[in-house]
Amino acid sequence: MVRLRLAVLFSGNGSTLENLFEKSASGAMNADVVVAVSSRADAFGLERAGKRNVPTVIVARKSFTSVDAFSDAIYAAIAPYKVDLICHAGFMSMLRIPKEFEHRVVNVHPSLLPSFGGKGFYGHHVHEAVLKHGCKIAGCTVHFVDNEYDNGPIIAQRAVPVLETDDADSLGARVQHAEREIYPAAIQWIAEGRIKVVNRVVRVGS
């Protein structure tokens, strides 16, 4: 088992980043966040990383006219840190995945993919759509990131019930609780070398 070096990418509050800090510190995840990258200069996640003395980098999406130029800047920013895995943590921009980072970029999405995924499906938009469609279960998905929104191979999923009394806030809180458990668990599987991708299907070994 290796101890992974993580680059965590985010665009806002950084609650997922904080969860990864906590899981790393507790020993539940054999990985360390070695650099935190924000696509926005005003993201609160930058403050969270600063309190942990973790280096931060701002790569503002609005400063770039193309996804490719933005992605190149992200990879250039993290290159000095020799990361093993890139973790999206509420990262609201498309990132191109070059061959050398195939199956080395992960994300947690607040639905049971492939349902309620793709461009525009994030945060409350997902939970509102789940409720509008009358779904009886919701949940979250950890997946590898590829060059389409929410499309990469699925590593793990966790279902939660949808209650008749739910609104987007209450459902979102239940899904987020599941995310906080399943995301670091999936990263731990990667650290343990248990993950193999065969024809888009992820196999988790013992």
C-alpha cells in the first residue's frame, strides 16, 4: 500500500476538502492533501487549506478562453507537488484528462449516475430534479473523471432514501453524509491497489 499524494480541486466552500483533511488525519485514508487548487479566488476552501498549512493555488477559470488552456494551467500548477491522484471536491469546471492522468482523477457526484448527471447537474439542481421526478432513492457516486461530464467509470455508489417530507436541503444533507463516507473509502481502495478498470467496469479486489 502506498500513501497517496493528493491534489484537491474545488470552486467554493471546500466542505469535501475538509472531509478529506479529517479522514487523512484520522488514519481512515492513506493519503495526504499536498496542494489545494481553486478555480475561484474567493473560494472559502482556500481558507480551510491555509489553516492546515497546505499550499494553495488559484487558477481562475475566467482567466482562460478555453478548457484546454485552463487544464494546462492546472497541470502546470500541480506539477511541482508530484501528485498521485487528483480529487475533484465541488470543482465546477471541466478539466481535460490527458493520457498520463487516465484513471488518476476522481470525483464524487450527488446522484446515482448515470441518472441526473451531465452539464448543469450539480448541488441543489440534482436534488431538486430527483424530487421532481418522484424518485424513491437518491445517493452519490464516486467515479473516475474522463473528458465528458459525470461519464467516467463508476468506482462506488451509496443509496439513501427519499422521504415524502424531503426538500432539496434535507435530501442534500442526507446525500452529503453518504458522500463523506464513500469518497475517502474509494480513495483508500486506490491507495491499497485494489482498483482495476476492465472495459469501463471498475473491479474492487480484496
